[in-house]
Amino acid sequence: MDPRTQRFVAIYNEIDKHNLGKLADIYTEDVSFVDPLHSITGLDPLTEYFKGLYENVSEITFMVTSAYELNEVSFIYWTMTYQHSKLNGGKAISVDGHSRLSFVGNKVAQHRDYFDSAQMLYRQIPVLGGVIRLLDRRITA
């Protein structure tokens, strides 16, 4: 794994609600962060997003399964495992996904995450999850 990518992953896995200042070590001031649920521009708004995220989860980890680099871009494949008291009965939820990271120097200027938002969130909501699973069965039947 490229040293910049290794550094990013190491710091990312250290981040929690008590040390969000570490985001400035891995992201540019004008970072663009996009995932299936959010589109955020700027380090301050990204820090606020992480603040809300970490206030609502009791545990979150990322295990990188593979990584590839091409010039100033890294592609990281991962499994995120998290716990949220209001989702899945408070039990761990695992979600597979990947990230595209564009670097400027040693910091990420663009971070794009790809994952199944139903797997991460919607199927975990008590009533909505049942409806989604019913729809899944009907569509694939």
C-alpha cells in the first residue's frame, strides 16, 4: 500500500469523537467528501459531519481488505463494522464498500465512498427494514 494511503488508513482508524482534529492531518481545507447519503465540501463541515456520526455510534471500525494506487489516486476496499443503539437491536452491523481517494501532496482532496446504503442503514431500521426485505424477496422471486 502506498505510504500516503497507509497513513490515511492509520489515522482514519484512530479517529473518534475525542480527536476529530486529526481530520486536518489527512484532509485538505477544501476537501470534497461524497457518499451515497451525503455531499460535503470543506474541512469544517466534514468535521461537523464526523462529530454527529461519532456521537451516535458506540463502536465503528474499518478493516481494509485491499488497496490499489494509480498516480495521485488510491482505491481502498473495506469492511466497516459499527454499532448504533437504534439500529439492528444495538448489535454490530457490517457493510462492505470502497473509497476513491484523490491526493494533493500527502492529504486527501477528494474522498468518494461507495457502499450499499440499504445494507448500512435502511434494512436496519425496525419497520422500514422489514418492508425493504419484503420488496427484495418480491423483486428476486
